[in-house]
Amino acid sequence: MSRNAGTAAIQAPSTPAAERGPRRVAVVLFNLGGPDDAASVRPFLFNLFNDPAIIGLPGLFRTPLAKLISSRREASAQANYAQMDANGGSPLKGETRAQMAALDARLAALLPDDEVRSFMAMRYWHPMTEEAAAAVAAYAPDEVVLLPLYPQFSTTTTQSSLKAWKAAYTGPGRVRAICCYPRAPGWIAAQAEGIRNQLAVAERDYPGRPVRVLFSAHGIPEKLVHKDGDPYQEQVEATVAAVAELAGLSDWLLCYQSRVGPLKWLGPSTPDAILAAGADGVGLVVTPIAFVSEHIETLVELDIEYGELAHEAGVHPYLRVPAVGIADLFIGALGEAVVQSLDRTGTAPAGPGCQGRWKACPFQAEQRAA
């Protein structure tokens, strides 16, 4: 297996600010998106399931299937969103706005000679990729940085967003993409800090009780890894190993949540890991290791659904680490990733990316084509 921990192959010489003059920099944050209210749940679900990265069928079959799935899941999804918001919407857009504001402030300090503005490009609900592309083009940037709010690359998330952006953006500026940052130091440190904080709560409230840390990542079908060469599992495992080492953990487990459909998914599943903790007589601290914002998978699935399962299984305590959100360490990692990317074009990770050879890795694909 080849190893790749850097981006030297696509670096370009940097030019001092005094020589090049101020730049106008657009930073585009990719995320999933979420419905604004109960009425937008169904069209949001349709957009999600009509993405060929989610259901890999030709459009002739995928579109009617997406209509059927979104119709059948509308009521249950509305009920879940209603548990988070009185209007039945998702907090993800508000969370992303807060991250944009924090990142803009950080970049203003890191790039004082430049004008930097963040934009959000949501994949399945407004502001969607086409809207973000139009806004960035109107801004007329000299430089464009594509920054996914997915620390680990997957064909189902970052690749889908990159394809949509390439099809939509026709404006000016040199474009580069940050494909992933599974072991960026600030991201790892932010996760470790959150875990240590919750372990301290467990020790305070349940002194002497053994506690296991569960790293819960969104799952994907195994075939995406083994057949399509998706590096997601490797990158999640790399994140978890780095966080566990930094936090000094001795009892921890990686598991996967949100399974749907008949295909075999990455495992073990988070529900099975919770039941195992009950059988082992240990408490749990659960951290969302592939999410950087609070949304339905954290506030409903982890907190409510899995919290009830933990209670039934006799798991005490059951504590959850908040998503990193606007934690200073995490925003610092994003800021550094943006600054470091400005001396190149193309696609590359921030920090170590894929360690193995993966067919779907965009950085490796660009290196092979060079």
C-alpha cells in the first residue's frame, strides 16, 4: 500500500502579499443541508435520494424510486424534525452560518491583506449548490477554496458536492478543493477535548464506574469501500486512532449509525455497541466522529433514540460529546487548511489524507493523471 501524507505534487510557489496585492477569496463550505420546516421535508428527501451518489441507478429508475421513498418517509421524518424544532426544520443551516462567521473572523486575522468571504453550498436543500455558485460568481473572487464540512472523504458526501460544484460554477477565480482532513491537528484536538470533558462529567457523577468511549460515524454500505474504492472507512479509522491516542483512551470502540436499506453496512452498528456496553456493565461517552454540526443524526438519533436504547440496556451513564461546531480548535483547523491551500490548485487533503490506494480518492486520481 502506498503512503501519501502531503500535497507536494501540486504545490505552487507562493507570492508575498506586498508583491501580489490584495486578493478576493471565496471559501465555499459544503454540507448536506436540511429542511427549513415540515413542508420542505419531502422535497429535501427527494433531492437526497435522487442523487446518484446515494442511489446508483439510472435516472429513469432512480427518480421515481426517490419520489416513492420520500413520500413514504415524509411523515416519520417530519416527526423526527419536530423533536428538534417547533417548525419541523433542521438546525444545520444555522449551525453552518455560525461556522461561517467564526471562520471569516479567523481568516480575517490570518489573511489581513485579503478580502475573504465564506459561502455555504448545501447539497439537498437551500442554499443549494447552484445558488451558492451564482453568489460566488457575483462576488467575483480571485481565489476559490472548496471546503467540505465532512472531515472524512466519501463518494456519498464530498465527491457528490464536488461534482455538483463543477457542473454549476462558471465564475472567475483559481479553484482548489480540500478533499478531507481526517487527521488535521485542530480537528483531532477538538474531538479529544470534548471527550475529556464528558469523561470528567462521568467521573464526577458516577465515580468509579467504568466508562467506554463510542466513536459513532455515519455508516455507508460495505460495497462502496470494497467495490467502489471509497476511502471513508480508512479515514474514519485514522481519525479515531488519532483522537484515542491524544485523549489517552484505554476502552473505546468505533461503530456506525444510521443504517437504512437491505445492503450490508460497515459495522459494528452503534445500537449493537450500546447493547454490548449494557452486557459488559460499562457506561458510555458517545462522540459523533464524522459530524461537525448538530443535526438530526446527533440530536434525535444519538440523543433520543439511542439514549432510550441505552436506558433500556442499563447503560449508565450515557453521555454524548457535542459536535465541534464553532470550537476554537476546530475553526483554527479550518482556517489553517484554507490558508495552506491558497498556494496550490487542484484537490488535496489538509494534513494526512488517504494512506492506502483508493480508486475514489480525488487527490490520488489527479496525481495519476498528472
